[in-house]
Amino acid sequence: MVKILYVEDNEDNVYMLTNRLTRRGYEVVSARDGEQGIAMAASEAPALILMDLSLPVIDGWEATRRLKADTRTRTFR
């Protein structure tokens, strides 16, 4: 099963998209802020990350920069 990390702080969006993706056979894990998203990207090793850009703690722009700069999360399997 393909794992997707969804980094989003709006619970309604998380609920809607998670339901749609799981019905289509994807495993979805979610993070509520950029800091948690960075940590989960390293620990969960998702095939795809869907990143909101307006997030608390660390915004999506900075979180993406950090993920691309880290050799553990620069590319996924």
C-alpha cells in the first residue's frame, strides 16, 4: 500500500482527503504543523507528501526547504 503524508492544519480538509484517498487504496498519515510534518517524513518514509503552505509552527514553505535539504528526506523510495 502506498503511504501518503498529508501535512494540513484544517481538520475538515484532513478528514475529506483522507477518506477519499483511503477509499482508493492509499495509506494516509497526517501531521498538523510543519514541525510535525518534518519529523513524520523522516520516521514514516512516505511515497508522497501533500503539504499545506500556511501552517503553524513552521510554514509549509520552510518545511519543504528543510525536507529537500535533508539527505534522509530529499528523495523517497
